[in-house]
Amino acid sequence: SMLEAAHENDLELEGKNHDFFVGACEGSLACSTCHVIVMDMEYYNKLEDPTDEENDMLDLAFGLTETSRLGCQIV
Ligand code: FES
């Protein structure tokens, strides 16, 4: 997933942007801290649709938008 890729590449994303890749539950869909807003509609439309579980978590995310996703679920 995007979250794993970020970790593998040792990107220090934590704390830089609170909406981006904080990933408190490490991708187990138990938090919404990895909430990302996809800015590119074209890219958004290429992504797999979010699962019901992801949507449930997204409902709890701060500042939800039309193109919000959970970073750990974007593969
Ligand atoms: Fe917790 Fe993505 S890291 S839902």
C-alpha cells in the first residue's frame, strides 16, 4: 500500500502534515489518521473503490472531502 511504501522508503512524513500518513494503526483500518485527500481527480478515479470498512473509517476522519481516502488502503 501507499503507507507501506512510505515506510519502506523511510520517508519522514509523520508530523509534517497531520492529514498525511500518520498511520497510527499501521494499516489495519482501525484509525483514520492516514486520511489523505487526493488532489488529482484523474488519479482518484483510477483507484479501486473504497471498501465499506474504509468508508466507515473515513466518516470519522477530520475534514472529509469527496476525494478522501485512507492512505493505507491505496495500493
Ligand atoms: Fe489506520 Fe490507515 S493507518 S486506517
